[in-house]
Amino acid sequence: MEKTIAVLEGDGIGPEIVRESLKVLRAIEEKYGHAFTCTFAPFGASAYFTEGSPFPDRTKAVCDGADVIIKGPVGLAVEEMSRIPPEHRPEIGAILPLRSRYDTFANFRPVRLPRGLASFSPLKPELLGEGIDILMIRELVGGIYFGEKVEGPKTGMAYARDDCTYTDAQVRRVAVVAFEEAKKKGCDLTNIHKANVLATSRFWNAVVEDVARSYPDVRHHSLLVDNAAYQLVKNPTGLNGVVLLENMQGDILTDEAGGIIGSLGLMPSACIGPGKGYVEPAHGSAPDIAGKNIANPYSMIGSIALMLDRCLGLPGEAQEVWDALFAVFRQGFTTAELAGGEGPERTVLSTSAFGDAVVKNIAGRA
Ligand code: NAD
Ligand code: IPM
Ligand code: MN
């Protein structure tokens, strides 16, 4: 297969973990005889400082011309954000425009912790049963993120407003993706909402129920978002299967899920739309550990696996990446933020050594 890939390294740990993910992609490329042509382009806070925009026109052109986009995390440390005017900050000025440009409405965030890695979790092992295997599917281009935003004085009072809207079509298409996924996996679907307060959640649920009628074989439940946050800690395996979330609630619960499996560094993601998709870790630029070669590249390498599967239609190659990732843990290695705690003694690998270990485990190269 021949494909062109736009690579946006991003900020903070972005370049470090993107580098490792590309090593793994190269190993897959060689083994399977694919040809992936990567073009790097600036994106995020670093792009603002060098080019005056967090999503420069030339980056848009590179992305438009590519088959798929690999994106590292972007953003400055919270205390440094004021160095960039609000409209040029990477979140508002780059990530959201990237998502809406390609209408990537379905954000796949797998939350996986096999039983053998229970010691990574801050939860007691007995809460982890046979392991956590949740596929969180987060709506990514609607809701409060994309509604009108108003800040300013009105009738003499300072005030601010963020509108939250969802259309039938916006809810329907992501619900269909989630039900299709649950049907394929033969698992339960849990729909998360806040219908006891929000009109948009009541509407969301009505559309989800309508979609559910076309999937009589998929067992589905619904859960208020506050209870879901609680259940994730008290009984995470009770959510195994597909979990469907709107944009804002999905943002928060996917980070919580990262905490439950031990690290945001274990949270890859893929953003899928009607055309080209892009992949990124679920976490941010981790300014606290940037430049130290200690970040966990699993999230970015797992994003490559998601890209191979969901964007390029190469499930065999994707599985090989997953197998190689988990083999590194099975061989007794870990990364700095996962080290310590109960469980077997593990050797801590740097970011680059972890990438090398994954490459070694790509079959045929060991
Ligand atoms: P963060 O997700 O960057 O970091 C939170 C914590 O998780 C930190 O302690 C960090 O060290 C740790 N962490 C994250 N990824 C890790 C990894 N791969 N390996 C080991 N530890 C890891 O959250 P933050 O510090 O609140 O945000 C920093 C910046 O990132 C902000 O500007 C924020 O807006 C931005 N952000 C961007 C994205 C994105 O690009 N999609 C996502 C979330 C946050
Ligand atoms: C994420 C991030 C983004 C979001 C921010 C940085 C815009 O937190 O991808 O989870 O809220 O969607
Ligand atoms: Mn987030």
C-alpha cells in the first residue's frame, strides 16, 4: 500500500513520542512492503511562535494533501498559556479547527488494562477482574466545544456564555458508529448522559434510543455521567464494552479512565470522520516531563495501531503493533510514570528505549 501521511509533532513531549511511533510505523512498513511517505508540518504552540499561527496555511495544505494525519499533543503549561492570545492558543486555534476541517466526529479512545498489568492501576487488583477493556467513543465536533462563546460585559455586568447544541444528525451518526462497534464486538453499549439536568442530554438520549431500535441484538444501558465517573472507580469492568459519550463528558471521563489504568500515557486515540481521519494521544503535551526522554510513547504508538486499523484498513498490521506493545510489558519492562507499586519488579525504559523494544517485538525482527 502507498500512502501519504502528514506528521504534526506538536509541543512538549510531542516530538519525543511521535519519533518513537514513526520508528514502529517504519518497522511495519518494511515488514509488509508498504510505502508511507511522511511530510512534517508545524502545528500547535511551537507553530505559533515560529510562524505566527498554531495551524499555519502551509500545514493545512500538507494535511489536505495527505491520506491521514499523525498528530502529537499540543499546548503550553497552564501557567504559560497567557504567552499566546486566546484565539491563537493551540486548543482553540489548532485542535478544534483540525477536528472541524475533517469533520472527525467519532473519537475512539480504547481503555485497556489486561489482568497481568493490574499493578499499573491505582485500584485494588480485586476491582479489576479479568481486566479492563472499554472502548470509549466520544462525539468530537459538536456540543459545548463548538457552540457560540461569548465573553464580555452585558448591561454593566461581567459575564460569559458557552452554548451547547446538538442536532439529530450529529447524535445519530456517532450513535450509529457506537452501535456498529458494539455489534461487531458482540459487547454491551453504555450511553452516558446528564438528562436529569440538560436538554441536550435528553435530546441525545432520544436519538440514541431511536438508533438502538435498529440494533435489537446489542444490549444497551444508560448511565448518568456523575454515576459513570463513580462506577469507573468502583467497578470499572462493569463498563467493559462500548461507552458512548458526548464531547465534554467524553473529554473528562477519558482522562479519568487513563488514571484508572495507571497513566494517560496508556491512552491512544483515533479521530474518524467521513473522509480522512487523524490520530493523537488522548493526553496533552505533558510540559512537566518534556525533553527528558521519560514520557510513555505507548499512547502515540497505540495511535499508530488505530491509524493502521481504522484509517488505512490494515487490521493485521494494527494487531501486530498491539501485540508488540503488550509484549514489551510482558517482558518485564515499564516506563517511568508506571514504575513502582505492587506487582513484579520491572525495568524502567526511557521513551526511546521503549520505542526500540516495540520495534524488536514486531514479528520477524526479534
Ligand atoms: P497533560 O495531559 O499534558 O498531562 C497530565 C499529566 O499526565 C502530567 O502529569 C503528565 O506528565 C502526564 N502524562 C501525560 N502524557 C504522558 C505520557 N505519554 N507519559 C507519561 N506521563 C504522561 O495535561 P495538562 O498538563 O493539563 O496539559 C498540558 C497542555 O496540553 C495544555 O496546554 C492542554 O491544553 C494541552 N492538551 C492537549 C491535548 C491534545 O493535543 N489533544 C490534550 C490534552 C491537553
Ligand atoms: C483532548 C484535549 C482537547 C479536548 C483540548 C486540548 C482541546 O483535552 O483531546 O482530550 O478537550 O478535546
Ligand atoms: Mn482531554
